Amino acid sequence: MFESLKKKFNSTVGKISDKISSEDEEANEETPLEEKPQEKEEPGKTDESTEEKTEGGVREKISGIFSREKKEDTPESEEKPDETPAEEEEKSGMFSLVTKKTISEKDINDILFELEMALLESDVALEVAEKIINSVKEDLVGKKIKRRGDVAEFTRDALKKSISEILGVETRDLKEMAQNAKKSSEPLKIMFVGVNGTGKTTTIAKIATYFIDEGYTPVIAAADTFRAGAIEQIGHHAENIGVKLIRHKKGADPAAVAYDAVEHARAKGKEIVLIDTAGRMQTNVNLMDEMKKIKRVVKPDVIIYVGDSLTGNDAVEQAMKFNEAVGVDGIILTKADADAKGGAALSIGYVISKPILFLGVGQSYEDIMEFKSEWMVEQLI
Ligand SMILES: Nc1nc2c(ncn2[C@@H]2O[C@H](COP(=O)(O)OP(=O)(O)O)[C@@H](O)[C@H]2O)c(=O)[nH]1
Ligand SMILES: [Mg+2]
């Protein structure tokens, strides 16, 4: 899962660490660090030792496309002036592994730009990639390096912090909502929206299983009355997991199906209503209106956008459209088990300011996991 992003973040740690450590070694061998002349901006020349020429060429070509923040390098005067005798010794090169240097923007600019390009290739949204790069830059520039391991540690920490910030959208606790529903005897109504094939129906069966395991009795509304075979498909799942399905005929008003399911839950004391809807293109106005009608009629407590993580930027784009049309409260990303890239998982919550609640991680009813941002950070770096 998300191998591609993980590789890119880790290789960035390695590259920054190698670059700054090797500069330190040169500084120790050649001249005292303080007297080392500032390198001039000569991308083709200065980076040959650490980067492949082809990558450099590509970078130059695309460098005009995306705007890069230009900041002045941290001035040398930021070096701590009042050094202890021990620090003076370190600088004089007595301990070759103990060096002292302040990370400048120039040290990391090219490597971070390369990371930004790599993130975009992995379907990370542009605003998210930019935020990560800027946040890491802000954290690293000016950091004083005392030991060789510092650079890797600082870079890793800076990346972790930026990813945590990206994923730090306030989440919603469905379990708590279900508990409250139980106490109030008014069912928790959850409506699932998203385009065709993203995994809505499968996800509803998984969420029903999740709540059954928690001791609740859900009911499912077969409100996808549009697609051929949809009612049979969800009926098959409902039977497998032993959940009551409320269904009308194909072509019936989906809002009426959802309404009946809510009435059923009220009458039978069931705590949760899960409403399946037809997969519609986010651009289909009529079908979007139909979804708004379901919303008006049953007033769901939670609207969950179900997106296919394999579709990357498309999933993010669709989430925006659904959010504009009906208002989304949370996200479930499916097929994360098959997603090597991870761009949608990293970006989608940030872009629409709504939390990812679960990840779909396979085709069986148990293959769903609660999404925790700390877990995601650990996956990535
Ligand atoms: N690997 C994998 N496949 C999934 C996952 N969720 C759904 N699928 C598959 O995606 C396909 C479409 O799912 P479906 O629920 O019919 O999508 P819907 O059109 O949005 O209702 C089915 O073959 C599912 O088995 C998941 O988390 N992982
Ligand atoms: Mg479906």
C-alpha cells in the first residue's frame, strides 16, 4: 500500500542527508567551514555529484511550469556567534564526524523540487505537494547540524510534520454517533454517494458488518434503483451478512426507498440506516438533483463520499463536485489494498477539508479499516 509515496519520501531523506553530509566532509577536508565560499547557483554543475543528469534535464524543462517559492538563503550571520570551546573544537575538524553547519535553502531546493515533481506523478494534488515542500523548507532551513545523523532525522521529522498537518482534518466518530442514536431511539442515517464502480455497494456491506460486530442492527436501503442489477447485488450482500434490505422496484423513486428504510428502522428499533445510491457522474445534473431529493427527504446525519483510490486525481475531483452538490461529511477510499501510489489518500481530505473515515482494503466484508492519520504517517515515512 502506498509504496510509491513511501519510496519518494524516504529517498528525499537520503538525498538531503547525503548532500549535506558530503558538503560537510568537503568543508572539513578543504577549508574551515566559516571560510567556505558560498556556492553560486549553477544547477548543471553543482548537482552533478548527487543527481542524475537526465533528472536534472527534466527538472529544468518543467521548472517553468510550477511556480517555486523564492526566498533568500539564510544569512551566514544566523550562525550562533557565542560558541563554546567544545564547539570550536568540533569546527576545527578534530572530530571528523562531528561537524557544524546551518542548512540553507540552496542545499535543499533542488531535492525538494524533485520531490514535488515525484508527488505530482503519484497523483498528489498540486496544493498538497506545494504545502509539503514549503512546510519542509520552512522547518529545515536554518537548522544547525551537529552530527551526521541530524540531517536525516530533521528531514524525516519535517516530512512527518507536514504530512500530519495535511491529514489533520478533524474527523467524525461514527461509533459515537451510533451510540447516541441508540440512546435517542432515532436511527443514525448514513448516505453513500460517488460515481459508478467506486465500491459503494461493497462498502455498505462492509460498514454494515462493522456495525454488526459492534453490536448494532443496521438496515440497508436499496436506493440505487437506476442501474440494472443493483438491487439484486445489494440484496445478495444483505443476505450474506444477515441484514434487512428495504427495496422497491427498479426505476422507483430512490428517496421513497430511503424514507421507507428510515421508517422501518424507527419501527423495529434498529440503530443504523445505510443508504446505497446510484453511481452517477458528478456532472450529471438530473442524477445529482435526485440525490439532493434523497437528502431533503431523509435528512441523513452523515453523507459519505466513496472514492476509488486507484483513480487518483479523479477521485479528488469527484469528491469536490459531490461536496459542492450535496455536502460531504466524510470519505471512504476503496481499493487502497491495490493502490501503490497513495496520492488520493494523501490529498483528498485536505482538498475538501473533510476526513477520511475508512479505507477499503479488499473484497471481503471484513476488509475495511478505520483511517487514522498517525497510521497513515507511519505508512509513508
Ligand atoms: N480490491 C478491492 N476491491 C474493491 C474494494 N471495494 C470494492 N471493490 C470492488 O470494486 C468493484 C465495484 O464495487 P461496487 O460496490 O459494485 O461499486 P459501486 O458501483 O460504487 O456500488 C467490485 O468488484 C468490488 O469487489 C476494495 O476495498 N478493494
Ligand atoms: Mg452500487
